[in-house]
Amino acid sequence: MSSQISFVSPLTPNNFISLDNSPTSPPKKIKKIVKKQTNNNTINVKDFNSSKLEINDNFPKINAIRYQGNRKHQFQYNILKLGNYPSNVRRTQRSGHKIPNGYQVQVLIYERNVICSTNYEFNGKVKFQVTWEENNEKKYSINSLKSSSDAAKLFLKKISSKNNTNLSGVVLFGLDLECLELRREDKENIPPKRKLFSNLKSGSQKNKRLKELASKINSNSKDLFTSYNFSDTSLDCLKLNIQGQFINLKFSNSYNESTYFDSILCACDETLISRDGYRKLAAVQPSMKREYLIAARKKEINNIMENKIPIKNFNINPTNELLVENICSDENSEEVFINKAQIGNGATRSLIGLLITLLPDLTEGDNPILHKDDVIKIKLGGDGRQVGRYNHHVMLTACILNEKNKVLSPKHQYCICLYPGIEKYESLTIAHQQIIEELIILHNEGLKDNNNVYWKVEFWFTADWKYMALILGINGPTSNYFCLWCECHKNERWNIDKNWSNAENTKGKIRANLLPFLTSKYCVPDELHLMLRIVDVLLDLFFMELMRDPSAFDKILPCETMSIREKIELKMQEIGVTSFKFIPPEKKTKYSKWSWCTLMGPAKLKIIEKFPLSTFINGQRGKDIEKLCENLTIEDITQFSYDVRKWVQEFARPLKKTVNGQIEQEGLYQRTDVTPYMHVRLFFGGTTMGGGTEKEKQSAAYQISSFENRQIYFRINKTSTMYSEKALMIKC
């Protein structure tokens, strides 16, 4: 018995498919045919008339009906190995059918699943082998070097002791099936002698073999899709596991490649994934697009957007001009195109180019933001911010107020100038010199878009107090004439009986206005900034009142379990201000005060809404201060001025005594505690506005400006970051 034979699933009569006009024959007829085969061992299968042979080719299953007189017998062949015809092909002695090499077939006969095979020996003879399994699960095998009929005769002797039984070797081996002969003669189906894939040494050889395999798989898949009635279906990709190495075969591009790269780049920009970070992800997941392809697309988008929205570099300090020479003379630097205009420590973006690029998105669609004859209202602003431990940046921004609530999103705040440094008049002057020409053109002449449509542009300006004072050339908030809108003296800022109008402050002006085309009417205080500063004042006054005796502030009284400091910190934790903490003085003296950590806006809002001030300040005064904090937020804009006037009046409420010296009204805070922020909120608050690395030879400001340009590209092209596909786990 040959150990090379492996038995497949046994054939049963139900595997047979009728070749009558009807799709299938009645099951009873099939059973009857099988019964004739199994019970009548004297059937002379050798005398079948080969001219009367009907074949149903459903490769690898071949159904054949052979006629013997008026009787027909049905066989099913399961082709395990098709084989091929060698150059010295041998033929059967009588019928002259070609005998293939490496051929193996399974056939159901005499209630046995028989496997027949033909293989050429080194001397040119053909070895005919028949293998089967009996009911006792023992495997038997016979071989013959004479002919297929001899092998069939030996097979019959093994399974039957009757001498009148005949069996044709051609029928047993299925050598007369023309459909198999045609397949073998088709040169494309003759497998060439190939080396093992693992033995291929060069990458080009392996790639060539994989491409041939992929082409064959793709061709066969089309027939499979048709047979299973799948329309408009094609093979997209296939993942192979070759000796532990995973190889992806791509047959088509499911998505437009550029669009797909845009989506990946958009997702990386939104989540701030660096080049190194993406490389590491791609190393873990090989199916991800290579980083160099994404980098190339990023550079392409940057060039596209820079043609639409030009970016220019400038130097805040004259000494930085040496930076260009040092970078350009670096012999070890990467081979990239160096534009000397892009080397510097600050960068600006063209506001005109920005507006022209955004106009199609603002004017098109079902609900356009801008309509014909609308005025484009642009709010200018700016602020300084600490970046890291030692670096500071100043950013000048613009937003389109016509977008309404969308301006509260950072995506709709457009940077037009960025440079490293702090907010100083000298550096702001240099920065504004880079953009002032475009601002004046837009203010005086408006904007002409790509369709030759003219748009009128109206500028507004808002920022925190320090930034606005620097831009408008006004003294700081602690000076005598501090106000950005009127000429109120600092000693009169508490006086609610006076009415101050929105006019230019000439007494407080000490420098030239960096936005000379704007009047104070279009300069609006930031409501959020005013509120945060006022809350700071209230907290300062509250804590200072509790720390009149510093030693008692952190002292546990005999009837208490915690000090006042510990109680405040505990209450802060309970209302959700977890970051609040008092900081002890460096030197503990009789007059040293405790300080406290800086709080962000949301934490301050929780304090004025939820912190029980009256718990720590006894009497009616504590309740009045708590009510003062509750009334700080005003929602009804129609009576804004009245409510703020009433609030300031209550804040600076004086102490009143009767003639006899009795306290008639307890005071809250002094007039001098009224800050400039309260004054501005009182007289000008009705118009307030809320809201809120690669190794390339470009400044950080330039790269950030390019980043913002890409966000515009993704917006106007409506780049998607969501792709879906269905995954099925197939267990074979």
C-alpha cells in the first residue's frame, strides 16, 4: 500500500447529477441505478459503447452516463489531480486514449470509494494504481505496469471471488473523458516546473510568482462570482500567509488614492499624529499606507494651498537674518527645496487669499452663509500663549462673523500671523506691518472673488485688555486714563452716576494705533475676559478677608476638626474644582499671606455658581456677597446696562450708620475695589462678544501656517475621515 494516497470525503449516490432534460433526476431513479451497479456483479462494463457517452462537466466533479444497449449507467468522477501529458505520452492499447502523468481521480463503484492514479516511471512505463478502503477501515492498494485494464482486473480479484466479473480500465480511470483531455492540452493550465517559493532568492522572482498567482486567482474568481450569482462584484484584495510572512495582494483600488491619502492626512492632523508616530503605527499594521506616500501627499497639498493662500516668513529680530545663511549652508541637511522667503521666525497668511478660497464654501449649498450684497464681517483678534516651558508665541487671528456660532470653534478661527515671542508693542508693530496693506485694501476697496463679484468687508476688533491696549496704543489698565473707549479717570470708575460714551481716549493714547482704519465703535471688549478678571477680584477680596489673621487661617480651633483653609479646599473638591489648592508662604511671618493656584474659566464658573460663601462670612454680609456672585452672569441682553449698573452699585455699597452710631447698612467693598474691568463691563459691555516636527528648513510658524492651510483644503474638499467595510470570519 502506498503511503502517498490520502482519502478525501467519500462519494455518495447523492453526488450524482442527472443529465436528462430536467434539472435533476428523481431520487428513486438514482437509487435504482446504484442498485444495478452494486447487486449485479455480472455487468459487462467493458462493453460500454463509447460513442454513447454523455458528460456533465462541473470540474472537478465530472458526471458521465455510459450506455450498454438500452441500459445506462451513471458514474461520477472527482478529479483530485488533473495531471498533464508528457512529451513521451503513452496511449491505451485498444482505444488509443492518452495516458496523463500525475493524474488522480476518485470514483464510486461497487459501494467503494476508489482512488485511481497514473504516474510515469523513469523508464517511460506507466504505473497504474488503485486504492480503496473496506468496511473494516483497512486500506488496500494494487499496482500494475501493464495497462489500466490489468489494474482493473487485479482490483476485481481483490474485492470479488467470482470469475465472470469484468471491468474496463478506461472506464475505471476515466481516460475517455474528453473534457479532461482538453484541459490538459490547454497550455495555460499545464503547470510549469517551478521552484518552491521559499527557494526563490531574489525579490523580483518572488514578486513575479505572486503576480502570476494573483492573476490566476482573479481570473478564477470571476467564474465563481458568476456561478454564485453575484453581480457587479470583483476581487479587491487577498491576504496570504506564506510560512509566517503575510502578503497582501491588491487587485484594484477601492478608493481614489489621492482622496484616501487626504483622509489619512486629515485624521493625522486632527489628532496631531507625527511622522514618527505614523511610522510606528504602520510598522505594527503593515496594511497601512507607507508614511513616505502620506508625506508626499502632504507636500503636494501644501503647495496647492500656498498657491491659493500664500505664506510668507518674516523676522521679528534683525539678528535672525543670519538664520537663512546658516541653514542654506548646512551640507548635512536633507535634500529639500529651500525658499529663502520661507526662512524666518514668523509667518503670515494672506487674508485675501483665505477669503477667496473660502467664498465658494460660504456661498454655495442649500443654506449658504453669504448671499449676494451681504457684507463680510471679519473679527480681528490676537493673544499670546506659552508653548512649552520656555517658548511663547503670539497669534493674530481672523474669523468671519457671518458664520455665527461656528466662530466658537477653533476650526473657524483663522490664523493670519504667528511669531515666537511675547506681547510687546515693538514686535506687534513688525507683525502688523506684514498684514496691514491687505487689511487696508479690504477695508477701503472690498474683495473681488474669482467670479468678479465684489464684496464689501467690515472689520471688528476684540481681544483681552492687554492685547487691545497694545494694538490701540492706549495706556495699561492701572494708568490714570485706562479705558479703551472713554476718558474716564481711574478715580471715577466706580461712579455710576456718570455716563461715558464710546469715544476715542486721547488722554490715554501713548502710541500709534496699529489698526488706524478702525474707530473705537468697531473695537469690542471680550465678555469672557472681563468676567474672568472680575471673578479673580471677587476671589481675591474673599480670601484676603478670611486671611486678615494669617495664623488663624490655617489654625484648627478647639471646637473644630479642620482649619478654614482645609474647609475651603474640601468645599472646592465637593463642587468639582479638584485643582484648587492653597500655597503656603515661603517665609511664615505674622503678616505673610497664603496664595492659591491659578484657575481656568470653567472652574471659576463653578465657584460663582456653587461655592457657599456665606458659610465662611457670617451674617447678612456673607449672604449679600454670595448673591453678588450669583448675579454676576447676566443672560437678558435687553436690560444688560441696568443689571450691571445695579451690580456695581451693590458691589461698592458703603457702610451706613444712624445718628446714634448704629449700623443701618453694612458695606461690602470699597470704591477703590471697583476695577477697570467692571467699568468697561458697565458702560461698554452691551456690545461684548463671547467665544473663544518635521526636519524641514522652515520655521515653526511657517509649518503651523501650512497646517492651517491644510485644514482649509480638507474643508473646501469635504474630505471624509470615515470609511467602512464588512468583515466576516470564515472558518474552513
